[in-house]
Amino acid sequence: MTIERTVKYFTSNEAGKDKECALKIYGAVANPGSLTVQEIAKKTLLPVELILEKIKIFEEKKILEKTHDRADGLCGLRCAEVSGKGFLGISFDSAGCSMVVLDSMGEVSRKEKLAVPALKTLRGRVGEIKDIVKNVSNLSTFRGIPLRTAGLVISESMEGKEKKGISVAAEGLAKAFKCEVLVAKRATAAAYAEKRSNPSVKDKNMLYLHTDSGEGVVIEGEKITESRAPGRGNESYLRAWDQFDAVRIAGELVKKGVGTDIVRMVQGNAEDITIKHVLMAAEEGDELAKDLVRRAALALGVRAAYLANIFDVDVVTLGGGIEGTDGGFRDHMKESFSRFVLSGMAGKVEITGGISGDDVYSLGAALLCRREMFTEV
């Protein structure tokens, strides 16, 4: 008998009026401190009556609480302690498993990096997925910590086509950590970590481009628009452009025996090539790598301009390995972006490198868990 498995993703794209209202309120109160109802109304542009209606529900669910610690003596509202339960973010990469726990106020309380096999494309290999999850369960010091929800970040190779494998991983982790597990796309998790952790973009409408293939995520306030299948409105334009993937092209050339310093960096294993290897080789003067970087960056600049012309954004943020300045990637990208962006937007849209590090995906997943809490009432 075939078992129909389901995968629950975080709320994005068309969330519905109720959830959009709840997320606006969350966006106002998510930061440390407290706000009055009038201040929330000013930030969200929502009617006071509607805010009061939602706040009553949030208080009953112990998501918001009243506070009297304001200097002006007024009664404020802030995120509640949520019975002391935290939020767990989990991501897998080639180096293992990265995990972050946020407390109920959104602050990082614990981090952990586990040396486990990479969770990549494992279609039909349920046993291997279960073994990896079992390793995480056995090695993690987070078991027993009270958690409200956990977020699992999957690899690009599993997105959209590995429903069974994703479900098996999520179910196993839910059992290990005794909480519901939701799934996030890699680009979405990184984008949300950027939005919440980088002060320079926190209050701006942001287009986030993940890796040189440029999968896009647009975040306006707490509204997240991520890529969808072709024919699904503007969201379909946010899909990655794999034809300009420098990593894929470098791997194909290495397999054909083309000479490049990238071979030395990965000890001849083309499957281990990452965008960081290509950028590093370009920075060191490798001609093949320099050409790949230039082509990929110019193409991504065109793509960024195209998306900026569609979506109302203030900043384009680069991540997933292209956030640095190595290899001249950002300079090449800015060159083509300035040529193809609409004249009215030229000079108004900033291009910046995002935060980096292995924790960005697990941090984003944990932050998404806290955001999701407000959509559940």
C-alpha cells in the first residue's frame, strides 16, 4: 500500500487576509521592546479595532503579553515567553548539520554543528535518510529542550522533487525533538535571516538572490514571495536560471579535463566544486574561473535588473556564496545591472552582500518558526 506523505512549508506568497494582518502585527512587535496599540497601528496602517481583535487572540494564545516597563508609563505589548519554548532551525550541507535555537524573544540561545553525512538527493533511499536523522538525534545536545516548532532547510537538489525524502526527514526530526517540523527552501531561509539580522535591510523592500543561479526571494515587511512553477504569476520569474550556473559549468569542464586551479582545490573531484572554489580561483588569477565568474555575474546583473523592474524593491542582496567581493563578481554584476534596470530606478536600488556563514540557513529557519507562530491563530 502506498502511503501519501505530506510536507508542510512555511507561509509565503498569498497568505490570505487574516495571516497577512497577523504578520503585519508581528513585524511591528518582533523586535525587542514594547509598543502601544496606537504605535502598532501607525507602523502597520491597520485599523485600531482590528488590531485589538487580533491582540485579544494573541494574548489568549500566550503569544503577546502586556508590559508596564515603558519609560512613558503607558501599557505596551511585546512577544510573550511562550511558556519558555524555543524555536529550532536545522540545515544540512556538505559539512554536516547546523542547528540554532532561538528563545521566545528571538535571541540565539544555543548553536550546534554536527558531523553527519550530507543530506542531498536521496530519492527512494529512505533507509539512508533515516540513518542520517538518527545520527542527528544521537549526537545533538538539544534533545529535551522545550521547543514550540522546528524548521528544516533542505538542499536545492531536493526542492520540488523529493517529497517522500523530505517528509521522512521531517517526520524523523519531529520525533527526535518532540515538536512540529516545517520545511523551508534554502533561498527563503537565507533571505529571511538576512532581513531579520542585517540592520541595513531590515526596513527596506528586499530582493534576495541566492547563488550565481539567482533564485530570488522578495521580502516586503513580513510578506515573503518565493519562486513558483512556470505560469504562476510574477513568482515564476524568481526561479533560478540554471543555464548560468558557474559551478555546473566548471564541473562539466573539469570532467572533460580542462586545466584550471579549481581541480587542485577540490582534489580532482568535480562533484565537490562550490561557487566559493570558482570565486577563489578567479581571485587568484585562474583564467577559466575569471571567465566563468564574469559570465555568471553579468547574467545575474541582467536578471537582477529584470526582477527589480517587476518588483518594488529598495535593495538587492546577494547570498549563498556570492555575498563577498572575491573574483570581482559583484563589480561585474553591478555593471550589467546598471545597463538594464529602468532609468527611473538607476541609482536608487542598492546592491549589497549579505551575511555569510553556515549558520545563515539554520538561523533563518528558526526565525521563520517564530514568524509562523503568528499565522497559526
